[in-house]
Amino acid sequence: MKLRRDIFQAISDPTRRAILVLLTSQTMTAGSIAEKFDAARPTISKHIQILNECDLVEANQKGREIYYELKVEKMKEIDMWLAQFRAIWENRFNQLDNVLETLKKDNDEK
């Protein structure tokens, strides 16, 4: 049985997040991804492997090269999970705005 890695653990690493950002605009080989970092190529390959195991990227072989691309649907799953927290914070900020507006009105009346 192959265990899948947790996607949130995968995106917790800044290098892996940077790789995901690179892949938002184009498909890239591991070598072209590694060129963007100061880390050794095997280190970047390990990061790509983790992203692949989490289904955040997809590997497609074209000739002798393997190209990696972002799996947008999986990223949408992350966004949906985060949306619940975004809604909570937006509600809290709206409540804070209301409190501040009330304080401002009270202060203006004095």
C-alpha cells in the first residue's frame, strides 16, 4: 500500500511553494526548475517528488524529458479548505470595522 503525503505538509515548505509558483506559468523539466534555486538538483528533485506524490504536480514524459505541470484542481481543493478561514477572518474584520465606526461616531459627537 502506497501512502500519500499530506498536501498541507507539502506546501509548508518554502521551496515547494516556490516550485508551485514557477509551474503556474509553464510546464518545466526538473533541470529547468533546479536552475532557479541555489540547492542541489537532487534536493529539488526530492521536492518535486513530494509534490508529485501529493498530486499537486503531474509528470508528463515527452521524448527523453519529463515535464512537470501544476494540477490546478488539487490547488482548488486547498483554496476551498482555506476559504472557510477566509470567511471567518472577513467576518471578524467586518465586526472590527463596525466597532471602530461606532467609536468614531461616539467620539465625533463629543
